Amino acid sequence: MSLLSVENLALSIKGKPILKEVDFRLEPGRITGLVGESGSGKSLTALSIMQLLPTGSRSTGSIRFDGTELLDAGEETMCALRGDDIGMVFQEPMTALNPLKTIGEQVAEGIRIHTGADNRQAQERAAAILDRVGLPPARFPLSRFPHELSGGQRQRVVIAMACALRPKLLIADEPTTALDVLVQARILELLKELVAEDNMAMLFISHDLGVVAELADDIVVMRHGEVKESGPAVTVLKNRKHPYTAQLAEASSHVPAQSKSWRDEHKDTPLLRVENLVCEYPGHRTIAVCQITPVPRCGRCQLRHG
């Protein structure tokens, strides 16, 4: 039996049809790429699995995860599954992370909730998973805030949060879109390693068929809320039975012709020169404490008191 089975999934939001008869299956230890242009319904398919749909949504069909029908599951059941058996890596790490909490607190939070571990145990496990995704505490202390990390490092924190409890299913929604090519390659390699080590099933969502081709065992092609083609990655990429699959493949491999530019004519003239640039973080902010009068908020200086 498949770990996740999506059958005849249909979704409407406030009466407007979004998804139509979506079908696919996910197996442990395999990566399935869900590809299609923006607006094709990829993210809403993932949110249907997580049951995180907007108000006014109505779903029909079946989504069975490890024997549990998710469309009939209550919020208590879904809360137990989210972050434990099902992890999700969101597209933009800066919005997925809480800017007011340290990375250690954010990774440890799910561990405490799902395992009942105390704060010390949760912090130790958070340190271990952050080390596993390439952020060793010796170099990246758990006390750091998201803004103190690069985009690739923040994405590793989000992956650590999603994989902290070694989920059976990992959903990665455009996890490398905002990253440069080299960082993207490292993140993709990390995801492959995690799937292999933990025998997870992974649903990798992307608009880039080229990226998916490097990663996925199976491919599901979506357009306008419908599955146009699906199957083993090698077969789908080789045969391209549906014209839309061929269009995606061509767009992914297209290299635009280069014309002579201003840069060619002024190749010896620097467009921008940077010298001796230094960027420092002087330390964490401290709460200002007024010494004038011991009240919760001082009427004279408007500062909160310690």
C-alpha cells in the first residue's frame, strides 16, 4: 500500500473550481516531482494534503495517508500529524520563520509539542538536526535569529524544522526558488540525502522541470488544476506524451541568444567597485529600562520597565 494516495481530488474555493480529479501516489524512499506553471494548482494540492486550505474551501475525493483518510480527519488528528509524520518546507524561509524567535527555539518547539521533551532535551535534539542539515552549533549558535543567516542557511533551518522528527512524508514547496544556483544544488543534495537516510517519501513542488529532472524518481505534471501526465521520471521526460510536458521541458532548457551589449563595449570599465566593505552584527538588542519611576510604562519617556 502506498504511503500517500490521492484519488479524484477536487477542490473549489467559494464555489470556484481549482483542482479537478487529481490522482497520484507517493512511496517511501522515493521522490515525486509535482511540476507546472504558476497557478496550476501545485501548492493548493500540497495544502489539501496538510489540510491548511483557506476559508470557503471544499474538497472531495480521497487523500489517504498511511491508512488515514485526511479529508475526513479532524483538526486534532491533523495537528498530531503535521510536523510529526508529515513535514513541510515552505517556499520562502524568511516568511516561514518567526523573526522574533531564535533558530534553536523554532526547531525545538515542534520537538517539545510532539514528544513531550523538556526544554533541555528539545534544545539538544534541535542542535543535532541543525548539525545534520549543515548548521553545526559551533559555527551557527542556536541563539541566532533568522536575519543573521543567509537565504540558504535559513532554508536549512526550515528543513531542520520539517525533518526534526524524521517524518514519513516531506512536502517541499518550491524550496529553492529564491536561492542562487550553487546554494540550490546543495539544498537539493541535502534533501536527497534525508530521503535516503530516513526512507521518507517526498513531494517536491517546482515550476522548473529541469530541477525536478535532477531530483525526482517520479513526475506529476499539472496544468489548470488537472494532472496532464504522470509516471516514472525517465519515462515522462523521454516520451513527453502531453504537449504541455514538452513545453515545460523546452522552457527549462532554453538559453536566450546573447546580443552585443554596453558591457561588451566597456569591458575595461568597472560598473561597480567595492573596497574594504565590512558588515558587523554588534550583538542582540537589549530592552531599554527607564530608571525614572517604577511603573509598567513611564509617562515621561514611554519606555517599558524591566
